[in-house]
Amino acid sequence: MSIMSKDGSTYVIKSPNPLVKEQEKWDSSKLVFHNFTWDEIRANAAPRIKRQEARKIADPPEPIPEPAIPPKMEEPKQEVPAQQNEKTFDLPHIKYKVISHCLPAIVQKKKDNLYGESWERLTYGRKMVFPLIVVESNDFSFDFWTSDPNGQITERSIIYPFSYEVYNEETGSYDRVPYDEYRWWKVNSKERKEGGWLFKSAPSETQPDFSE
């Protein structure tokens, strides 16, 4: 069975070039070849290394003893209470408050000195819990007020309300009741209001885990 080409014709092997018939051959006896014998290859493969006499190394000098340094007396450490300069959230005495988780957002703005382009880098700080007062809430927005004395709740922060605090007149303390929604909100804006901050937030695509 013959071999066929792509166009369906019989594949033909190319014949020798007719110019080769009239080609003259060189006389190989007049050619000189270098490095074509094993003896020459072995002789040139290993470089000749001149042996050097071993040098005698003098004994190192004896080390000079360092003067003894008297031990340094440790100064007594003064304990600094944690969060000494941090203020706590102070809310007015009302019947209903809401306790919420918060993942503070940290926005770093940078600018390229060469091209003048600017961009933002978003990271998150340490999780915390804080009290708030619900101003308005629906399926598309969640507005709340809180004191936030240290300015920890920034724009793009993620909050998750999880509990009510209801004032009990008999005990004079607040009792916690589970919050009736399971939603994450992202802070869009904040403004000064009545000695604290009024925050406006919208549903958040980022839903961090606050179960710890």
C-alpha cells in the first residue's frame, strides 16, 4: 500500500540532487585534523598543576583577657495599666441598647511620585465589641449613633449587631437578649452628632467571622 500525501496523490520520495554527480571530492590525505586522536584529547584534558610547598602557620597569639565588668543593677519596672489613655464608650441611660461586633477598617492612601498616580490600600484592625443606639434600620441601610471616643469606627468598617441590652428596673442592670437579625453592615459615612457620631451603613459583601 502506497503512502498518500495530504492532497490524495501518491507520496514520492525526493531523488538525489543531480548536481552532486558532478561534484569534485577533496583529497582527504592533504587535510590536517586537530584533536581527533584520543592521545591528544587525554593530554589536553587535564591541566598541569604545579605543586606548592606547604606553608607553616605560626601559632596564634594568646588572647588578652578582658577586664571584668561589674553586673548592671536592674532598675525596678513601673507597671503601666493597659489602656490607660483609652476612653470607654459612654452612652446615655436608655431602655434599649444594641451590642455589636466591629472590624475597624484602616485605609492607607499612597501616591506614585513618578507618575502622580494615587491608590488606596484597605486593611483591618483588631476586632472589638461596642454599644450603639439604632436610629433607623431597614433592608438597605442601618443608621446608628454611638460615642466612639477614640475614633475607632472608621468608614468601610464592618459591624455585626448581635444582642440587645434591655434595662431591668428590678435589678437595676441590663439584660442581654439576642438580636433579631443576622446581617453584616459596612460603614459608608460618619458625622458629629450630639456629643458622639452618627454612622450610616449599607449591606456588606465582606462577612468576617466574629464567633471567637
